[in-house]
Amino acid sequence: GAVVSQHPSWVICKSGTSVKIECRSLDFQATTMFWYRQFPKQSLMLMATSNEGSKATYEQGVEKDKFLINHASLTLSTLTVTSAHPEDSSFYICSAPGVPSYNEQFFGPGTRLTVL
Amino acid sequence: QKEVEQDPGPLSVPEGAIVSLNCTYSNSAFQYFMWYRQYSRKGPELLMYTYSSGNKEDGRFTAQVDKSSKYISLFIRDSQPSDSATYLCAMEGGSEKLVFGKGTKLTVNP
């Protein structure tokens, strides 16, 4: 099956710093990737859709200047949390549609961000 | 009314029991239905994927979709302690965006 990796798996940072999270499709190409946020005991909430070669599209209520997304290649998307604050502490997960069943999405292992 | 409703549980069953997990939804545009399993502090793992109404079986897992009732189910036969996880239903209606239920936390006791 399709494999999606994320790095780092966990990160702790000070308030006001920026954190970059990488999402890679390991054995397939992904022109689209999705970024989700999951708070404890809550479901996954879609933050944005990352598009290779074009700007990301953000869901309502998600600050695009705070959560910068760059889809640098067909196998890599990055999410940068800028000027992180404690309320940004969460579990961030990316996914990519599979091949050939585009509607099947495969998820990365997630990145746990803690902002002190 | 939320687009996807799922009882968060928790659900606790003895090993070997049949487990029934359910979701209801309100958006009739949903055509693709998925069940994901998520272990603590891990990303979701795709278990079952179904298009439109009907049943799909894979080993001990059976997924059912009833579009007329806007109701989907996942059955786990001969449940094992290793099945203990949170189960998330997800749906998609052609927009490529998944809408998730809240997840049901399942514990299978040895």
C-alpha cells in the first residue's frame, strides 16, 4: 500500500518560534496532500489542501499566514507553523490520495507539536 | 446537525465478541465511505473503503453502507485485544475532502 511519512514525529518549541513539518509520499507521487489537526479526544479537522505547483487552499478559519504550506515536489509538502503559541499545540497529520483509487487517502504517522 | 455523527463511546467488549460501530450522516452527496483505525498517538490507518451502498468484507471486518438511511457500519468479528483503538468513519462526496466522525474508542479485553 501507499506509504506516507512525516518528520519530525514530535517537536517541542518555545512560544514565538517557527516549526516546519515535512510530509513525504514514499512510493508514489502526490500532486495533492492534505493537512489535518487533531486535538485530544477530537476528530481530524482539515486545515488545508496542498497543491503541487500552486498555492494551498485553506479551510475557513485557518490563518494562511500562520500555517504556511509549500508543496515543493510531487513527493514533499511542508507545513510551517509560524510564531507558534501554546494554543497551536496539537497533533498534525498529513495525508495523500492513493493510486489508482484517488478517493482512498493514506495518512502519515503524525507530528505532535508542543509549544511552551 | 453535524455532517457526520459517531458515538464516541468508549466501547468495551470481551475478546471474541462481535463489535458493531456506526456512523450517520446528513449530506446526501457523500459517495465514498471509509473506516480508519487509529492507535494512540499514531496516524489513521485505512481499514475499509466502500463506494456507494452495499457490503464489503475483508477478513474479520465487514463494512456496510445504507445510503437510503444515511447510515454506515463496521463489524468486527472475533475481536482481539490488538483491535483496541479508536475507529473513525470518514466520507467524501467528490470534493476530495474527507469529513470525519469523532471516532469511537474500542477496548477489547482479554
